[in-house]
Amino acid sequence: MPSAPIAYLDSLQPLAMRLGLERMERALEALGHPERGLRVLHVAGTNGKGSVCAMAAEALRLAGHRTGLYTSPHLVSFRERIAVDGLPISEETLARRIEEVRRACPWHEAGGDDRLTYFEFATLLALVHFAEVGAGAVVLEVGLGGRFDATNAVRPLVCAVNRIGLDHVEMLGKTLGAIAREKAGIFKAGVPALVAHAQPAEAMEALREEASRRGAPFEVAPATYEGPVALRGPHQRGNAALAAAALRRLDGAGVPVPAGAIAAGIAQARWPGRLEEVAGVVLDGAHNPDGAAALAAALPALYPGRPVELCFGVLADKDHLGMLQALAPAVRGLHLVAPASPRARLPAGYRVQAEALFPRVDLHGSLAEALACARERAVGGGLPVVAGSLYLVGEARALLGERAG
């Protein structure tokens, strides 16, 4: 059973993008504008933005800054979303911060259109917490899109946008250009705008145009990072290159980050659920076709000669077929399961599509059952993998004995 603070957050509406910034601005004013004293790196993108945030936060911590990190979604506990110097917010402090926001925003309690959404409320909790603990540097990950995201109520020192792909097309647009323009909504006049090198041409053009229109100095990060990278997979070198470029810009904006701290942060950053191995099972949060393609490329490179038994589940709004097509060349056996979410896509509805792509497909009633079968089938050199949804990966971490810090 969830604790009282978590139960309260779970009672809030999940998402309402368009009015979000109006509600956020009203709430921030009521709270005394905690965001104004924060020195922020703001990170958007379709894939890899969490990895960029993790590397940047670790480098800032090693540079001697008390560092706040706000990310989403969480894997096991909501507390993971709000961390200072790598430690999640405590249950007691979370409860106190919730009451602070509720007291400051009585109109939220009255309900109606003024009621803050789950993500808006969570973002306010993070900003209040970082301000009250005196975080000297803050890394904020965009939740969805950028232009209307709750995190966009903050004026950062540096903005960064990782690779753009097709995801959340119902809300962000059906083309790479449209999605890129939504992500570029975080760009602000006079604030450096860093973008990943590996952008589709249509997305890069839109990002460049939006930066020019908004008066944001535009810079493309190097294609790859040459030093040691702790996070696994070839794609992490591009993520590291963006993180390093953004950190150098932060250093130029008055947040000192020596080159040694940048290198050390990238060389030791940890980001659970991204090509993470737990109890012999590989967990990866790939949840769209680009992420699935990165996983499919990484598995044979990291585990040559080991046939993959994949536990796969997706939410209903995801491009499940595009993901399966990207994963098929790297997978021997597919174990379909529904993530533990009311938004899950039921595996029976796409089993036939899966059977056209994979030599063997099994349906399971729970992730525990799917994992047990995948591990049994992997005996003798195979590799059990869980992917398709961060909700599924979080459930797997809990089943395998991993907990939030």
C-alpha cells in the first residue's frame, strides 16, 4: 500500500499540457518563486535525456556543487525523481514539501481547472526542495515535449536537446519537425541552446530555426565523446558528448565545472534501468522505436553470441510495432506481458503481429511469470532482457530485489 504522500500524488490528474504553465506561474508566485535562485541546466529530447541529466549531475556534484536532479518517470519509488547529490528525497521531507505546496496554493485544493496535475505538483516539489536545501546547481529533465512542460516555467542558464524521434505524436505532432519545435520550446533569448549531433535532418532544421526565432545562441554538440563512459551502449557516447558540451557552457555561464569533473562525472555516472544488469537480467527503458533500435544494436555488442529472451510490454500510446520491428533482429524468443499500468497495451491484441516477426512468442499473465520463463529458456548461454516500458523495467527491478535509495 502506498504511503500517504505517494497516495496523495497518485490522486492528481496525470496530464493537462496546454494550461500547465499558467498554473505553474501562479503556484510559483504563491511559493515565493523558489526557481529564481536556481542555476539550471534544462534538458529535453525524445531519447537519452535522462542519461544526459545523470552524467551532468554527477559532474556538477564532483565539481563541488550541491546538485539537484529532477527526472521522470521513476522506476520503483517517486522519491527517485527528486534527488540531491545522488540521494532521493526522504519520505519525511517529501511529506513536508507536499504540505508546503498545498498550503501555498489553496485554490489547488478547491479543484476544477485550477487544480495542479501530477507532474506540475511534482515539479513544484522539486523546485521548492532544491531552493530550501540550497542546491548550487540543478539539472531539470523535461517531462513531455518542452513548450508547455511544467519545467519550462524556469529560466535556465543552459538548454540542451537530445536526439528527436517519433513519440507522443498525438500530443507533440506527427512529424519530426513538429516534435522538434515542441522540444525547442524550452529555448530562451540569450540562453545557450545545445543540441545533439545525431539529429534527423528535419529535426535539426526545426531546432535551428526555433533557436534563431527565439534569440538563443545555437550550438551542435560533437558527434561522440572520446573519454571513458560509464553508461553502457554505443549510443551513450553521443549522450556523453551532449552532456560535456552543456557542462562547458554552464562553466562559461558562471557555474564552475572543471574539465576533470566533466570527465570523472561521465566516467562514473549511474542511471538505473538503462542497459542495467541485475541478477543476470538486462533491463532497458527503451520505449519507442529509436530506443528499441539503440537496444538492438547494443545487445550483440555487449553480449556477443548470447541469444536474447526478451520480456516485452508497452503502454497503449506507444508504437509497439515499430519497436518490435527494431528489436526482431536481436531477439530469439519474445515474452509478451502487460506493464502494471492502466494505460498498458494488452499483449493478446498484438500477438499476431509479433508472431510474424519472431521465431517464438509466449504470452504471460504477469512479469514474474514472463521473467521465470525467459530465465529458464536462457539457461545454457542465453540472455534474459526486459524492455518496452520504464514501468515494466521498474517492476522488474523490484522483482529482482533492487530498491530506491
